[in-house]
Amino acid sequence: MKLLPGPLRRKNGANGDGNGADRSAGDLREGYEEGLKEREKEADRQRQIDAAKETGISVVGWIDERTGAGPFLRGFLYRKVPYGTNWFYTLGSATMFAFLSQAVTGVFLAMYYRPSADEAYESAQHITNDVFLGELVRGMHRWGATVMMVLIFMHMGRTFFFGAYKYPRELNWVIGVVLLVMTLMMGLTGYLLPFDQRSFWATVVAVNLNSSGPVIGPYLADFLRGGAEFGATTISRFYALHMLLIPGLIAALIGAHLYLVAKLGTTAPPWLKAEKARDLAKEEI
């Protein structure tokens, strides 16, 4: 090593025989290569995202080409909503989602429930006490029935007080009334299924009330009981009505109800109509 003054020695140590410059160039090259790799990874991720989007679009296009559902869905989903709509207009959708919740939880309960006079009560207790999340699902189904009753009455009340039953929506009002009756029948037929003392005697009272109706009352009571008295076939008949007939009718009527709502549109709130009439009267004056 040569003896050099301090400043020269530091300068020579910094530069040396070119090692410092080589290290700087190597660091720059490594940084450039790492940045290039990161950009390539980001480009690959973007290509994968674009490919996933293209796949989804292709699937939707494939289905639309073979079903022709695009124009129907556009006409059904994209429609004008009158000014002034508020949370009262969501009661119908809330009732429909309550029905869907009842349908889903009912399917899970039907997997373990046994509709016979000897096993119904034990199977209901088994669902509550032994099945994983059985108590939660049964509670959702039980309280969901009450929620659906409250929502459908509120929806009917909103329709009546807002005047949405008038021309040209009379048929949709009739369908809504039938849906209300079907919902009540759903509650009646489901109330017996736990088959405890309270549900049994409450159903006896309800069926006897039906039997007191004019003309068709006795025949309706015999149909519900499966005979002149409550017997072993009564609970299976209530189960079939509750699980198959009434839900199918409700689903079909909901479809017709939604079709008419999409076709006829939504009525504006009555106070907007009053304001419009008042403005027209002022213009005439």
C-alpha cells in the first residue's frame, strides 16, 4: 500500500481501482432488474384480472345468446322511479326477502323434521337441542314468520293509503290480497308442526273457527283435518300444505306481482299529486 496524504487516500479509497464504481453500477442493475420483475408481476396480475372479466362477460353473453333474457331483464330492472319515493316503498321488497328467508330456513328444518304424530315433537326437540345451529335456524324460521306477517300488513297499508290500488293497478291489488291470505294460511299450517300442547290446541281452535264459516266452512275444516276429527293424517296434511302447496302458490303470485309492478310502474306519493294539482290550479288562476 502506498503512503499517500489523507485527502488523496480517501479519494483513492472511494474510487480504488474501480470497485466502488462497479458496486454502484451493480446496485443500479439489480434495482432495475427488481423493478422490471415487479412490473412483469403487475402486468401478469392485470392480465389475469382482465381474463377473469372477459370470462364473466363471455359466460353472460353465452347465456344471453341462448336464452334471449337480455331485453326482458333490461325492461324489468331498468324503469323510471317517481320523484319523492322513500323507505315506505321498500316494504314490498322486505316482505319478499322475508319469504325467501323462510324458504331457505324451512328447507334446512325439513332435513331433520319427521311429520308424524309419534315423531314430530321429538324431531323438533332434536333440531333445537342436538343439531348444529339448529336452534338458530329454527328461531329464524319462527320469528321470520312473525316478521313476514308484520311486513305484509305494512305493505298492504302503504298501498292502500297511497292509493296504489287504483286504476290501472286493481289486478295487482287483488294479487296482493291473495298473497296476504296465503301468508296467513302459511302461518296456520306451520303452527301445528312442532306438535306440542300449545300448537295442537291452538290449531284445533283455528280449524273449528274455519268450520263455522258459511257453505264451505265445514268442508274446509274436514280437508284440513283429513277427516271429521284430528288424527294421524292431520299433521302430514298440514306439512304437505306448508312445505309444497302454499309456498308454490306464493312464489307464482310473487312473480305475477313483480311483473305487474314492472309493467305498470310505481305510483308517486299522494302529497306530490296534491302539490301538482295545487300548482295547476294556481296556473289557471
